[in-house]
Amino acid sequence: MPQYSLRNFVSITLLLIAGTLPSHAQIAGEFVIPAIRTQGETYFAYWDLFSSGSDGTNYDFNNAPGLLSGTDTEGNVGSLAEGLSFKQTGSPNAFITSSGAIYDFRAPTAFEVELIPAEDEPFTNVIFQTMTGGRRLDLDDIRLEYELPDGKTASLEADFKALDDPATGQFSERLIAALQWDLTGLAVTQFILKFASSGGSMPIWEAQLDTVQAHPFVQELGYLLLGSNLPRVREGPIGAIIKDLPDDEEQRFHRSGASFDLLAEPEPGFEHVGWVYQEGVTESEAITVTFAKQDEAVTAVFAPLLYDDWRNTTFLNFSSHTGQEADNLSEEISGLDADFDDDGLTNLVEYAFGADPYNKDADLAVPYVIQVGEMLELSYYRQAALDEESDLVVVIQTSDDLITWENGDAFTLVSSNLALNGLREMVYQCPMGEHATYHRLHVSLTA
């Protein structure tokens, strides 16, 4: 999946995760209850509270399953306990919070859920779900491991996934991850599920495991829409993606091949200039997306209209400990003529050409000049906003002696297109002259 840096553009990305329509729609903040459970075809365990070992930590300690109410919301009683273990194996210092979560605010935690049932009968279906907070689990890293006949270990990524993500990044959020494996024909009679947090400060409150033996596989999880900010901007979101779906339609799960429209709504001071989707660019207000069989990202690209909007979004470093004011309030750091990263580009030039004023990247402000037949072609990248409210003015100037420069009219605009990097590529051409002529780009702001 492509990643885009803040120096090029600011964006909101919508991640499309592959799967299929579930039998039961997932309620936000709650686990999926598989339909096969209500049909009596599944054994399941539910961890709703975790506890500590004798030393007060939760490390290599078997957390027994249980249901506080005795049943799930459909009235099913947890039936899986024998041969089952749930251990935190990553941090020796992980402890139990007052809300019953396994937690370590410094180190990453890791988990192993092992099932060695009494019945030596192959599994066909495994569904595992977690309720965590703060950090999102990497669904691709949650593995099911089992032993092959030759003694080697097979490691399987989930066949189907779902994620209900509030996208707050806060400790108290309830983030539901659900995964399903189709083990039909693999002769898996026992297995271990392994997963880990990407760092500290990821509490895990609850977990749920459903297993099926001696019944055909039934797919329960599905396609999911997950909204997230990529990249993180220094001053909150600068726009939003709107899923143009009816209020009564399930907003998380969709069938393969389903299409729907996405709309983009910029915050004041920004213009929505287009979309990046399937390694292509579309300059339109809305875009139609279709679920495929692999994870994809759809990015709405927003561009600042005014220098002050770019300044207030880009420069927001401050220190409450030292009393250092935010960078956007300092003329020496974020003023038009300042060059904080000392790369030879003033902030005005950094703004114009989509550069990063905190990093040396003067190469981004260099235009490209080539000969195309009898024509001289000049191209460069600039901020993508072309709205009449934009204050950015970039003109091509011409000189015969490198002393006197004039705004030239010899160049003709050939194309102006949004590029994959979130900037607008401008391409101009002019006839080749008989005498040496020099050209440069001049940047200014409207009054």
C-alpha cells in the first residue's frame, strides 16, 4: 500500500479491507456473534476479564475464559475451556488495570492462545476477536500456527478480516479486530494463535474464540470500511471522506464487486483537488470505488489555498515545558522569508513547490527542462490548488543576460495534472530560439 509524506500533500485515506458479507452485522464496539454459534455448530470461549499471577504481573500466566453474564447477547453459553490457554508472553512487567485489561505502558505485549482439545478431530473453522485500545493491531501479523506431519510448523494469515476502529488512538477506545481461518482439509487438530502490539500502551480488555470441528466451513467476516488519517498532520484533519451510503445500509461490510461513491469535504482554507486510487489519479469531487479481493487505499488529496493556512498546518511544534511558542507564531521559523532547515529555500518557495520546511529538500524546487523536437519543454511541481481563492502565483520569467528578467509569454501551457505525489505537475513548451535565452520560475503571493 503506498505511503505519502506530509511534505508532498495532506490527505485523508480510506482503507478498504477485503472479505465478504457477514451473516450478522457487527455492532460498533461489540464482537461479532457468528451465526454458526446460534446453530450449535461452534465451541467458543470469551475472555471478559483478565487477572494476574502470584507475582502481580500478567506474564506467561494462563488467563481462564469466562462470561460475566454467563451468556453472550444471543443467549449462548461459553463451552470451550478444556485444553485452552491464553498467555501474555511479551512483557514481563505487564499488569492488570482497574478495568481488567492487560497493559504495559512502556513495552509491547505479545499473546499466545493455544488450543489442544481432547477430541483428535480436525478443525474447519476458527474465528478470533480482540478488544484493544490505543494502538491498532496489524491484522496481517496475527497468525495461526500448527504442526505439519513432518514436524515443521505452518503459519497462516487469516483468510478473512474485520476491524471496528474509532480511530482516536486513545487508551480508552474500544477497537475490535476479528479474523477467520478456513482450515478445511489441512488436518489441523491443535493450534496456537500469536499476535503482538506494535509498542507500549495497548490495553487488551477482551477476546473471543470460536472453533468448529466436523462441520463445513461457513464464512462469517467480510469487507470493511476503515477511516484513518495518513499521514498524521500537525494540526488535526484538513478534510474528511464521506461515505455516500443510505443511513439504513450497513456501513462496514459489503459484498465482493459492490460499488459506492466517496465524497470529500475540505476544511476551510483547503481545496479538495482529487483522489489517488489504484495507483491512478482522478480529479473529481466524488469517486466510485469497487471492492476487489485485496486491501486497497483511497486517498482524498487536499491542498492549502493560502500561505497562512499552510503555515498554521505545517508549523505547530511547541514545548509546554520550556515555554517555547508554536512555530507558526514565530517569524524567524515560519515567516515568508525564513529558511529554518537551511536548504536555500525560503518558506514561500517551500510552500509553492510542496517541500518540507523542516527538512533539506531543495531538489523539489528545481524545474525540469528538456528538448522535444523543435520545442523547449519546462515542467515543475507546485501546490495543487488552482481555485481562484489561492494566493500562489508562479510565472516563468525570461532573460537574455541573467540580469534583467521579464515575465515571458513565449511559453504555452501544455498540461496541468494532479500527480501521484499529491502535487500538480505543470508542463509548458516554447519554440527553440536561435540565441541563448535563460528561464526561471518566479514565486509570489497575491496581495
